[in-house]
Amino acid sequence: MYGVSVSRSFVAQHYLTVPDPGPEGDLHSHHFTVEATFRGPELGEYGYLVNIDAVVEALEGVVAEFRDETLNELPAFEGVNPSAERFASVFGDRLLDRLNPEAATVLEIRLREDDVATVSHERYL
């Protein structure tokens, strides 16, 4: 199995909308580090699993969509709790909207929230 990972860091805001969220129910910022990992058993025609330059460009584009934004105000989070887990899934959706993953068969998004927790979302392609 081959794997290629690219990561970027950014700041975004949110507030949780669950019952009794404590201080997380107030608007606050997090320093996020997102890592996108593509995996697959075979390489493509040119010996790549994915084109790293294309992944970097797509990742930077998605980060730009969320940088300094309040997640709760974005359409992808309308009516749902903007948890880190949901954010990882939405981030993966946006990345795949911008990228043809070529020979990759799996995408994992790992999202680190400050220095406290890391969540992940994995999907088959």
C-alpha cells in the first residue's frame, strides 16, 4: 500500500450547538492542522499515487475557504453541530471537489484541534 500526505495549518472559529456545551458553546477560535492522506495499492501511469503538486494546490484552496471563518455561518454546517469530526468530513468533501485522486483508493482527513485532540474521517474512493 502506498501513501501520500500533505498538511496545512489555519485558524477558524465555531461554537458548539449541543445541549449544555459549556464554554465550547461560546464563539471561540481553534488552531487547526489538517493532514490529507491518500492511500492505494497501485501507482498510476506515471508512477504516482497522486500528483503531490495538485494535492498541495487543492488543500491550500480548501484551507482558504475555512481560514478565519466561523464554521457555524457556512452552508456546510447549516443546522448541524460543527464538531471537529464533522469538519473533517466536510473538509474531505471540499478537497475531493477540487481534485482527481488518480490511483488512490482511500482518503483520510486528520484534523488536529489546537494541541488537544486529533479527529479523523476516512473514506473509500
